[in-house]
Amino acid sequence: MWAELQSIYDTYAQIVQGERPWTALGDFLNYWHTYAADRRAELVHDPLSLPDNITPEQQQWAAFCAATVEYLCERDQIFCPTWVNDPAYFLEDAWFTGLGARKPHVQAHLLMETPISFSRHNVFCSPHAFATKYDVAAEVRQRQLV
């Protein structure tokens, strides 16, 4: 059964509890785009609750979640909460996500194409990570016109 609301706070808590990160983030995005699109400010209002003995992986996902909030708020013109600027949500070392992210040529590509909201948190990922099916369809139509 679906929760009434799955905030980014809830999403990160699920990741810390062992949920597969992409599953938890996917569920959050369902709320952002569909189930609670009219309540987006609520979805990102509360800062993440970082564990006392945070692991490096949990730190990476905290930075990713904060960058996600920043990215989505900017893209969808929602006021971005200030908690995303807390130093606790910034990585000391660069983290490259995705297939082949350990390969130097993939990292070079990610360094150039990662959205600023992610790169400033020192997280490097594809700019297509949050594309909706509508975004993809529009891009395909645009390519067909060229």
C-alpha cells in the first residue's frame, strides 16, 4: 500500500534502512510527478536525518538526495529549501554514478554534462537521470524534426 506522501526525508530514511536507493528515489519521483505534484513543497520541506555513524555510502546518498531536491526545485520552479546548502550534504570526494562510472572516459563525460545542482554537491550523474517519459518523448520528436 502506498503512503499518503513519500518525502525526500522518508526516501533517505528508507535508503539508510537498506532499501535499494534507486527504488526509494523512484517512489519519491512518483509522488513528485504524479501522486502529490500539488504538494511538492511538502515533499522537500524537511532536511534529511543523517545517522550518527554515517557510512560513506549513506553520505553519498545524502548528497545525492539534497542535489535531487535542488535540481527538481529549480527545474519545476519550486522554492528550494535552504537545508540543501548544509555542508553535511556535500561530498569531499567526487562521486560518479551510473554504468561505467569508474572508467575515465565516462567520468570525463559526466564532468561536462552533470547538472550544476549535482556537481556542486560533488555528485556526477547523467542529466537524463530524472527525465520523465514525457521529456524523452519530446526529445525523440525533436530529433525526428531535424
